[in-house]
Amino acid sequence: MAETGTCDRRMYEVRGGAAGLLVQYEDLARAAGRLETTTGRVRQLEERVTELWLEVGAFGGGSVSADRVRARMMEAGHALRTSAAAVDELADGVRESARAYAEAEGRVLTRIPSVAPFLLTPFAPRRRLRAGGSAALREAGTGLVDSASESLMGAALLLLYGAGRGKLRPVEVLALPGAQERVRLDGTAAGLLERSEVLKRENNPGVIEVLPIAASDGDRAFVVTIPGTQGLGIARGSENAFDVMGVLEPSLKDSAYVAAGVREALRLAGAEAGDAVILSGYSQGGDHATHVAGYLAEESGYEVAFLLTAGSPTGATDLPPGIPALHLEHVQDWVPRLDAWQNPDTPDRVTMTLTNPVVTPEGEDAGLGPGHRLDNYREGAAIADASDDASLRASLESLGAAVAAGSVATRHLYRLSREKLPPRQAAVVPRPAPSRGHSPGPREEYRPPVGP
């Protein structure tokens, strides 16, 4: 089901893509269909031989020659019937193998280890499969948490989201002024994640990066990098689209506000219909990038040429067919499991899971754990670039086709700022109505009436 490999003494597993389970499933299903078509043709031949057998009998009038021909025809008809039955049996066996693959995938999906599943359900709505989604996934997928868990997490979200701590809002897009730096970029996974490292180091609130480049085929392409979570806590009225509150937008709003902001940033950077877009993001940024990829593919004239995520919960998000995607995860990183879904095993989506033990370097903040460190994922991206795994190779060839080696781009930065909240209104507490005609004077303290 998953291919394994080693590179630079690191271990990893690969799911999906050209050598993935679903491709094997679909290949088996197609083979079964071709066998059934062959069976139909063989049965048609048998019927035609039977018709000829009758015609020869009527024409020959019982002669020795006619009887000999009819005997040969009878043998041919019997051979065709036997062959058709054998092909039927083979087709049934192939279809049974395909069903076994789908059932195996379903069992895997229902046994994914998750982090406190009772906390995850609102972040992990049932996987939304578009009309073009795979039948194998529709048959195999099931949720991992029950309605009681949904209620618990719903209450937690109300405390976090509804009690004045924050509010998701549409974003405004502002191009940052100043000299536009020239950036060299190659068509590799490590090259894309280097841009996430730059944004993390700069830590500029709400800022995404857009790099217009010349694609390998001579057309234009735009590389968009969305940052991970910036800052800690949730401040009321925060305008940073990528603060802790932003973690909720992919699940609660399908990243609608960030997607609209990215589309506007692309327009400001000069992107036009038909241009290729490459999306990349780490942690929260990868979660947004996955939703943005689907949005741009369905709601704009751009061609989404590649998607790269690192340490992001992307399994519950379906992508339209035809978008090559590489998801980097680590077994010690709990963040990609926040949505309680494995990434689907499809021809377009490849998941590389790093399995080597990692620790937090001495003297550094543990953050969300050593498995979630961007440095680990950058090393993993370099391993993917050097791997000979068939699925990784096919996926990264799509990236190489979109981004020519040694491309140079003028860097554009755009700040996505949430709309300002209206000023908080002070609560007005009405005074109790005076009783028995008594009205307190301007300095008289109100006292409730006593007695009947």
C-alpha cells in the first residue's frame, strides 16, 4: 500500500500518486472492464458460429462434407463458450481484487491515530468529495468521531470563537511598498519550502509572497507562498489573517477570505487568465493553500500547476482532479492529524511521511513539537527531490515543468488584513422602575421597596 525508501539515513513512506493504491485500484477496475468487453465479443462470435452451423446444415442437406464442417463448427462454438466462461471468471477475480483494495483503504482510514479525537470534529468535517471524486474514496471513507464528540468541540469553539475572543472576517489586500527584491527559484520541493523559511524568518504579520516567473514552457507562472501561524493567542480585533484565529478559517469558512485575498494579490501582481499558479504553505499556510488551490481551479481562470504543503492538516479537503499535490508529514507531528483524516490516495496527490526520530535542538523552543519544525520538513523536501520513488518523481516532474531551473523572479509582498471590527458598545443596564410613586432624587441612592 505504501512504498518505503531511505535517503541520507532518513526513513519515509509514500502514499498516493502514480504508484499509489488508488491507481492500482483503478487499473484493476479498467482491466476488469476490458475483460468483460472481451467476453461480450467472444459470446457474439459464439452466436455467429451457431448461426453458421444452422445455415450449413440447411444448405448441405446431410452430406458428409456438411456434417464434417458442422462438427468443426460445433467444436469451435464449444471452445468459444469455454473461453467466454474463463474470461468471465477472470474478470470477476480482478473486480474482487479491486474491491479488496478499496476495503483495505477504508480500514486504513478508520484507524488513523489522532490527537484527542473529541477535540477535532469541527476541524474535520466529513470529507467533501466533489462530483468528480473517486468512487473508491466515496465507498471507503468514514468519520472517526461521534456526535457527542462534535458537541464537546462545538462548545470549545463557542468559547474560543463566539465569546469575543476573535472573529473571522473578510480581508483587505495591500501591496507593500519598497524595493522589490530579485529572487532565484528552482523547480524543487526544497526550493519552494525555502520561501516558507524566508516568510517565517521575516515574521511580517499577514504577509504572503508572490513570485512571477517564466515557466518551463515559456508561459508565465506565479509562485504563491502562504505563511504558517504567526503569534500566540487570540486578540480581539486582530487584523492578522494568519494569527491563531486563522487556524479556524479553513474548517469554518473553507479559507474563503484568504482565497479571495490570494486571488486579488495575483491580480495585483499581473496574473491573467490562463497563467499557471504554484501554491505552497507550511502548517496553517498549507491548510489554506489546499483550499485556495480548489478555489482557484474552480472559480478563476488560473491553472493550478502544483501544490506543496508541509505539516498541514489537508486530508479532509478534497481537490479537483488534475492538480498535482505533494503533502509532507512527519509521524511525530500531530498537526497534520488535526482533521482526523489521512490524505486521499489518488493519482494526483502524493503524501510523503517522514518516519525518522527527531528531537528539539538543545536551547531552542519546543513549539508544537520537534516533528513540526520547518527545518525537518525542509530536509524532507530535499530527500523527496533526490528520491527515486515513482510517485514522488512523477509529482515533482509536474513542479519542474511549471518552474524552470534557475528561474529569477521579482518578489511581491502583499498584506492580508482582516476588516476592522466595529467599536465595542458598552453594555447598558436599565435601572429598575421606581415603585409606589417614589422617584429617587438626583443624589438619592435607589433602594428596592420593602414590605408587601
